[in-house]
Amino acid sequence: NCCEKCTNVIEWKIRYGKYKPLTKPATCVSCKEKVVKYAYHTRCIPCVEKEEKCSKCGESTAQFVNLPPPTEAEIARKDAELQRDLKSLPERKRRTFLRY
């Protein structure tokens, strides 16, 4: 529930080993409750949805980068595509792929 800039910052921290996860919940800036469960965020999910602000920087944005989870149809389509690709592999490569 972050804007594009803040999402890029958090992804950079994860990629280069600078990300430090929270050990205990932080205080939300909007509702003043200890419910923030994600590192580098300052607002809880209900406050972000209500105020439509970025949960890290607080800027009002209409576009959040985090997309909703895939639907059942998309999951089934990707699974069928994977199975089709697995059938086309030779036995040795298939077993190697399934091992990892």
C-alpha cells in the first residue's frame, strides 16, 4: 500500500541487504494505535484505505503499486502452462526442475 517511489526504496533495501524487519508492532501516525506490522511504514492498513495515503511517506496518491493477489483463474492458467511446459522437457531436465 505504498506509492511507487516508496515501493522502489523498500525493494532496494531488500535487494541490497539493508532491510530490517520489525520485531514488534509500530504506532500508526493516523490512529495512534500499535498496529503497523510492516517495516518502514507509518500507517496501518485500515487508515491507508480510509485516507488513501501512502503508508510510508503519507502523500495522497490514487495509484498504489501493490497489486491485488491473482484470481483463481489466473492461478489455474499458470499451473496448466507449467504442466504443459514440464511435459515437453526431457526426463532428466524434468527431474532436475522438480528437485528445485
